[in-house]
Amino acid sequence: MRTLGVAILGLFIGLVAGALLTSALGRPMVAGGGDISISAGILLGMVMPVLGVAGAVIAVIIDRKSRDAP
């Protein structure tokens, strides 16, 4: 159960980081009323889920390493 809790915590932290990064990258792109290309829109849309999954995996790895440490 501890691993599941750590994974969920890492997921939420990754999603928050993804939202902040998407906002930081997206705002300057549309600041001048410009359009975002389809490829840039797809990449911006993928940032949050990818960072969420990466956060969950990294949190579990860190937790397991800290449990194994003497």
C-alpha cells in the first residue's frame, strides 16, 4: 500500500509540474494573438501526462531506494 501511495503522490506532483510547464510554454506562444501549429499543440498536450507518469515512476524508484538504504 505504501508503494501505491507514493506512486499517487508522484503522479500528482508530476501533473502539477506539467501544468506549470505547459502554462509557461503556452502563454508566450499565443501572447501576440498568434496561432499554435498542430505539432506544437500536440507536444504541449502531451507534457502533462508524460510528466505525471514520469513523476509516479520516479517517486516509486526513490521510495524503493530509500527503503533499501542501510
